Amino acid sequence: MRRTLVAGNWKMFGSRALLAEVIGALRDVAGEASKVAEVALCPPFPLLAPAAELLAGSGIGLGAQNLHAAAQGAHTGEVSGAMLREAGCRYVIVGHSERRRDCAESDALVAEKAAAALREGLCPIVCVGEDAGERAAGRQFAVVERQLAAVGERLGAEGLAACVLAYEPVWAIGTGRTATPAQAQEIHAFLRARLGERDATMAAGVRILYGGSVKADNARELFAQPDIDGALVGGASLSGHDFAAICTAAEGKRWNN
Ligand code: PEP
């Protein structure tokens, strides 16, 4: 059974004041009491500690947006998985397309980061997704297959079982242009089938989130798809009202399998 997960990715936005507003709104709709949906918030590093305090006892998860692949070392400006764990994180996003683009993160590095997260007891949210040119060329399946394979080869079926995947078509991120539910479901089913080639039980259990301009008014239709197990939400997670509405839509999704 897959528990729906809605995770907010604040990117390089936010403040302590916004944390209080958004977490206040989430506390009203999410938390331990919900058997159906799980909610997590991934603010920038300096906001992790105040977020952990505000989230205490809420059942809402905390996540980071990146980690270094090494356990520790002379890596100025970087943050380790152990540090994130100590700050109260349950999740960490790896392989977001903005980091693949801005920091030239390769498939191999993303796989190493996922392995580092697992080593520290964190759940990696592994992002995959094609850009507009790749979709126009009909290469979306090949791209996500390659990105997933790199992680699968590094982690194996057991490691993959402890991950969350996020399909985030680059052309839909921050553009207001959402993949249609059918387009998203097609890729999600494809990813699950690739996982199934490694291990059917693992494939049935791994949560695959959709990300790319998810809003309160399109969430319900996306969540209705059988292989969409929640959402990674960027812009809309910066509003308590909008993020809470997406979480409420997730509550409407029935248990799968
Ligand atoms: C994201 O940052 O992962 C994302 C999906 O952003 P947005 O919801 O703003 O498209």
C-alpha cells in the first residue's frame, strides 16, 4: 500500500514568517491523524531548524533540498546527510532539475547522493524528468529510464524500495504548464514498470510523485491517476492556503493496491 505524499519544495524562497504561516495552515489539514496522506516541507537549509521546532508533534515531515555525497570532509558550503538527520529531516530531494542544470549534477552524482541519504537514514526524493526539447523529440521515456537506471544500478532493489521517486518534466516546472494527467500517468506507469523489472514487490511499494505546476485546481485530477502517489510542489507550497488545498485534495485519494 502506498501512502500519498505531498512535499513542498521551497527552493530559494521563504522566511521565518512564511514558515509560521504555511505550517499553521498545514497543521489544520495534515498530520499524524491522517492515514491517507503524508505531508512534508523542504525549506532552504537555514530554515530547517526553525521549521523543525514549528513542526514538532505535528506528524508533518521535514526535508532538505540537497546534500553532499560524502559523509564529511573539506567541502566548504556543503551539508552532509548526518547534519540533515540531526536537524530533524526525514527526506532530502536529490537530482532536482534545477541542480542538474545549475550545478551540472550528473546521473552518477545524483545516484551517489541518494546512496548517501540512505546511509544516514534519510529518504531520498529522487527527481527525474525530460526537458522540452527531449519531449519534442519523443525522448521522454529514454531520458527518465536513463536517470532511473543510474540510481537503480547504484542502490539495487533494496535501496530503491527506500526511495521516493518524483517525475518532474522540466517544461512543467514553474511554467504554469502542467503535464496532463494522462501524460503524467503514462510516465509514472513506465517508471513503475522499469522498477518492476528489478523487483515486483518493490515496484508496487515505491511512491512516485508528480511535480510541475501542481496547483489546488489540478491536484485532484492528477491524484486520481493510479500511479500518481502524490506531488512535489514548488510555487504553490509558498502559500499556506494553496498548499493546504493540495494536501486536502490528496486526502481524497484512496489507498492503492
Ligand atoms: C519543483 O520545484 O519541484 C516544482 C515542481 O515547482 P513548481 O510546482 O513551481 O512547478
